[in-house]
Amino acid sequence: MQLRDLLAHPALGLRLLHAGSAPDALDRPVRWVYTTDLIDPARYLSGGELVISGLVWRRKPADTERFVAAVAGAGAVALAAGEAVFHGIPDDLVDACRRHDLPLLAVPEEVSFAAVTELVVGALTAARGDRLALTLGRQRRLLSAVAGGLELAFTANAPSTPTG
């Protein structure tokens, strides 16, 4: 699933607050979802995640730089910030995401993080299933071709039986 697909899902009502400077920033694939309110979640990220946060870690505006630097530095694809705690997204968070070139999505108060997570995980699971089905189909065709070749080889090398 790409960020663009997530934003296009009407039931979530996500808003893009910063797209990132790269022209293809919204085409980045989301590898997984990680929900956190740790001030420095970097050690739990491996890159490619959509990080979702309720912003509970933010006690003062200076906390924002530390959090965004950690998330961006760990290779997250984007930050989805919940609007419930501050009834909106603080300007310093938008500014920090711009400085670190981290795409920022606003999650409306009425949308649960579980709904966002379920959508992403469902799309990832479906894509993995499609890839598995494709791989199994290729494997079956290969085995059929090998079996057909073996049958042909055995038939060609079989001793002829005299007919009477």
C-alpha cells in the first residue's frame, strides 16, 4: 500500500499536512504500521513504517524536534498524527516534519488508530497473498514442464517391444 492509497480512503478522512519534497513521496510503499507515544521510538523502527502517534509524548514544543528527528532518522515513510489531544495538529509538528522532510498526515479525532492500522495491514496481507498465488502458479507451471519433459525423455529412451 502506498501513502497515496491511504489518503484516498474516504472513510478515514486523513488530511495531508506535508507531502515531503520528493515528487514521489506519496508513492512510497508502507511496509508496516507502528503506533507509539514514545518520545524516541527509533529503536523500534526498521524503516518503511507509517508511524501513528496520539502526540501524548509532547509536553512542550521542544519535544517535537526530538520525536520527528527520531522517526525520520529511522526511515519511517510518514507520520500520522492524531488530532484528539490538541484538537488539531500543533504548528511546531508541521514545521518539524517539513525540516525533516517527513510526510505528515492528520488523523481526525473520530477516527481510531485501529481503523488506519486495519486498512494498512489488510492491504499488505492481500498483496502478500497475491504474490504467493503468483509464485505458486509459476511453480506449478515449472513442475508441469519438468514432468512433461521427463515423460518425453522416458518415452523416447524406452526399449521398443517387438510386436507380433
